[in-house]
Amino acid sequence: MSTRAIGCIAIAATALVACDQAKDTALWDPPLSLLQHQSPAGIYVGALTDTSGAHRLPQPVTALIDVNGHAQIIFPLSAQRHVAGRVDVSGESLTGTLTEYFGTFAGFYGVGGIAPLVIDGTVDAGTSIVGEYTAETHSGRVVLDYHVAYDNPSSLGFTEGVWSSSIVSSGGSIYTVTWEIDGNGQVFGADTLGCVFIGETNVVDATVNAYSLAIQISSCGYFDGDYAGQAFLSTGSGGMADWLTLGVANDVVAFSTALQRQSPP
């Protein structure tokens, strides 16, 4: 599933300096507003475009970045990639060393190996992130547009319910994962591979559409372990918040999906 952009918000800041008093510019301290860093937090839609090969086709992505710079970059399943890690901001400059996970197996990434991926760019808070990325075997361009869905409020009550997603393989087999989330944010889930998902979701900031996830996967062989990540809600055709898009990762494996609400709380 890919999420379409429905708009963006441009935020501009103007600093005014009073001229009615003479100042020694060598001693003048700029106001704190001029020293503040741009925040990368938000939901973004855009693309990573490989510019190191002969075919420069953009791959659409949805990015989730929290207030602490933790990021999940979710590709379509067909791309067989996932990127997760942390970005840091100094002024408008954004840098980050993240992990790229290759290969998919029923929604899990990392079965094809992992590698570092470095991003250098700029952030315009509430508008966009643009820059370049460099990985071990390829490099390219990052263009992400802020998604206004981030401006919606969050609540554990919004995530309460039963959520599910199904994927049909090229061979015709169906993989299904189902999560049940209670009113306290506790998660219990399972999939058709026998994997069990237990953990919790928490509100990051009630004024924005962002949730943190801490999930333990068990009974899943290679994929067993503790995962951390982010999620956000989006609306379907009926105008209800019926989709939960999430990405979680650890040092070896990542998991991402978009779960559709099956029953209300």
C-alpha cells in the first residue's frame, strides 16, 4: 500500500530587529529564534531515486520521523527494501546514518542482508526534506514532502480494535497478519507463519498523528526479537481512520505493513 499526499503546510519564521537603539554588532546576541533547529518530525511521502545506475527510477516511500529523529522509511513490498535509523538536525542541515534492509519474506526485511545508508540534506520544517543518500552499492536522491496527516491528534482510543493485512505471493499463497490493540495500547498479534507479536503502542504527542511501537516477535525463528518503531493512522474512503501504517526494526530485521481496521473498539 502506498499513501498519497493530501497536502503540505509551509511554515515561515520572520525575525524582526528593532533599529531604534544603536547596538554593537560584535556584542549583539541573536535572539533564540534564530538559533533554533528545524524539526524533522513528521509523516512524509516522496521517493528515493537511485542515480548511480543506468535506470534512474524513483521508488515511492512513506517516511515516519519522530521528535527524537528516529526514522522508518517504508517502501512498497515489491521494492524489497526498508530503511530505519536516526537522523540529526543542525539548523536546516540534516544528517543520518541508517540501516538498509534487503529482501522480503512475508513482510519482513533483512533476509537479504543489511548495510549502512548515509543521508545528507536539508529540512524545511512542515514542508520537505531533500538531499542525497549513499549506500554500499548505490547512491541517489531523497525528496520527501510533509504530509498533513501528521497534524491530526493522536489517542490510544484511536488505535483500539482489530487490524489486519493480507499479501498474495507470486505463487498464489496468502500471508495474513492480524493485530488486536486494546484501549491501553497493548498489542497482541499473530500471522499465518505462526509468528506471535506482543508489545505496546504509545502516544508520542497528543497533538500530532504519531505513535511509538515496541514489539516482541516470538515463535518466528530467524525473526524472533525485540523491535522498535513508529506508526500513524490514515483515513480510508469513508473518512474514518481505518489504516495503521507501521515500521519497526532491530539490528538485523525490519518489518513494515499497513493494517486495515477490521472492527471498531
